[in-house]
Amino acid sequence: MITGSELSTAIDKLVALRPEILQATIDTFVMLGISTFAAIVIGGLFGIFLFLSSDRQFLQNKALYGMLGGITNFMRAFPFVILMIAMSPLTKTIIGTGIGPIAASLVLAIAGSFYFARLVEQNLREVPRGIIEATESMGARPFTIVKVLLNEARSGLVLSVTILCISLLSYSAAAGMIGGGGLGDLAIRYGYYRYQTEVMVFIVVMLSVMVIAIQAIGNWLAVRLDKR
Amino acid sequence: MTDMIVLNEVTKRFLKDRAGKSEDAAAKWFTAVAPTTLSVKQGEIFGLMGYSGAGKSTLLRLINLLERPDSGRVVIDGVDLMSLSASELRVARHNIGMIFQQFNLMSNRTVFDNVAFNLTVSGFARDKIKARVMECLEIVDLTDRATHFPAQLSGGQKQRVGIARAIAPSPKVLLADEPTSALDPATTRSLLACLQDINDKLGVTIVIVTHEMSVIRRLCHRAALLHQGELLEVAPIVDGNIQAATLIGQGLVQED
């Protein structure tokens, strides 16, 4: 059992750590914001081309599909921590530094992109074939057909963004290895290395609340957008 | 009367699913449409009839090149579709409406937006889209459903939205792929009346694929009888009777 005095000591420690927790929260939001946005754009495009080059679609091309699929599988095979280390020379070239939340965002964006690409491909596959056919029969341009596909798949796509965002939140805990900061990193440094269990517990609760909130927003939006 | 649609020796075959590496053409390819020549007159309602696998839906898809024929010529309203570039074909397709068995409406757009979409795609003047959409919904008697989503409609209503969408850019040809096969008999009757009406008032040439003899008898002027990818004959329909000349054709049109 936790006694009253132990509880008040724990709270005192957390209060003393306020600046670090605040900074870590900001870092987490920065990493999450940049990487989610980048992954939606890059992974979205990649996923669209994955789908369009697959069998029976209008860019049907076995070689292209094989290549895009191969790259996606290869990139997704990397454990996140190893990807981070493997990418550090590239990160240094692009960002100018291999450490910090921005550097971590780049790695998160890459990992997230290929993850999201598969989710997009799956979502587009759910759109009935007949809708593409009807749109083609009207004489729509390929770009218009893609817009129709995305609009028909929008509810599933929102849920996929939700999953992406939560996965990136979880990955970002490992970003501490390259000084990325963030809540997960703080929990490991204080909670694990310094045996301050209360910091660990508090941050895990914070992360849980964030996950619950992201999922709730995603679910709400998906239902609102779904007219099927 | 002039010919609106001319199919000249068109063929289509598909690679069989489990063809393997066989060099034998018969084992590798499935012939959906054997060399077929037929023409449909302007303002005609023309049926494509046959059992499942007769190749009637494929033949219909050859008309707007949703399936590209392996050989032969497709001429619509004097334009040889096979000779067109991709962008020219898109323009030609604005002149060929299509409706489907499963309706294929965009479920995340309202009835109004489904119809408006085809107008936008066809390059219809933006300021006139609204009026034209309501005009088309009027024709199919659905003006009160304009703000509904397809999921809120009955099957018959969905198909009527499909018709409104297809005729919105005033096409000369309407292709109908089993348009009543997902509908009950009463709804089928009202839908056929709707198609008849469009043919009467707008003079749209209609090609309709169906396996239902009653649809052919009620609606069509002539019908192509198809069997295993072959065109048996083109039979006229007189007073609701399909006047088949060939033996297989007569067997085909006999209702049990």
C-alpha cells in the first residue's frame, strides 16, 4: 500500500519535474505532428500508386507494383530502433544534426510512411470495383478517379490516420536514443534509470490519455464521414 | 434510320485464371465474344440477351470500350472509338451514359452530387449544373430525394438516380447492364417505364443487357440472342413476342 506521505513525496517530485514534463510534452507533439503529416503525404501517395499499379487497376504494372511493394516490405521490416541508427547519416545530411526531436521526426516520418502506404492501399481496395468502372464510363480523368476513390474510402482512411498517429506516438518513445526527447524518453530516463516509478506511472497515464483521445476523435470523425 | 452503334467483327477473349504455362490457345484463353457484327439504329431500344456466360455484359462493355476489343471496330455516332487517344475517348464517353446492376453510386455523395458529378466530369457549364441536376431528378421523379445519400434509398430509387446521373450530360446512347436484376418485379416495371419514357421523350438510343425475357418483351424493339460468346441472331420483337428464327434462339426465348 502507498502511504499518505509516500504519495505526497511522489507528487512533490512530479511538481519539481514540471519543466521537463512540459518540454517533453512539446517534443512529443512536435515529433507526432511533423511525422504524422509527412507520413500522410508521402505514404498516401505511395499507397495510391501501390493500389493503382496492382492487378486490374488502370496503372496495372507488375514490375512497378512489385518494386513499390518490395520497397514497402523492406522498409517495414526494420525494427524502429535499427532504422533510426541506420538512417542517422542521412538524417545528419538532411537536417544538419543527427539528434533532437526534428531529427527523430524524419525517421518517424519514414517509418510511418511505409506503414501508412499499406493502410491506404487496403482502404482503396475496399472501394467497390463498380464505382471505378462507373467513373471511367463517364469519361473521368485518372486524377478525378483517384479523388472519387479517396472520397469513397474517407472513413477508413481517417481510422488509418488514427492508427498511424498512435503507432508513431508509441515509436517516438524510442526517439530518446537519439536525444529526440519526448514523453516516452522522459519515462525511461527518470522512471527506469533513476528508479522514479511515479514519473513512469504518471507519463504512462498521460500517454494513455493521449491515445484514448486520438482514438476517440478518429472514431467520431469516421462515423460522421461514413454515409455508406 | 441511321445507325447509332456499329460493331464490326469485334472479339474479346480473357486469360483463364489458372492458365499456367500452356501453349495451347484453347486451354489458355476464354472467348467471351466471338467475332460479332451488329448495328443499333438511332432511337432504338436494343436488347442483348442470353444465359450467364453468354458474353452479353462483355459485349456491352465493348461499346464504350470499358473493355477494349482484341480486334474489330466500334463506331458510335460516326466516331471510330478504337482510333481515339485516351483524352479523345474520354470526350466520346460523355456521349455514352451507362447504368449498372449494382447501381454503382458514390455512397459518400448525395443524390444531387452524384448527378452533378457526371456533369462536372463532362465539362458542363458550372452555373447551369444545379438546374440541370434538378431537371434530371424531375425526369426520374426523385426531386424530393436530392439531399439524401444512396444508403437512404430503396433499390429502385438508387437505379433511378443511376439513370438521372447517366442522362445528365444528354448522351445519345445509354448502356444498361442488367439494370433490373437486383430489383423486385413491381420496381422492375416502374423502372422499365422510366427507360421507355427516356427513349420516347429524349430519343436516347438504349442498349440493355438482361437475362430476363420479360424485360426484352416489354421494352425492346430488337434483341441480339447470344449463346456462349456467339451471336445467334438479331430477333425483332413484335407485339411483345420475340420472333426468333433459329432453333437455339427459339429455345432461348422460351420462358418456363
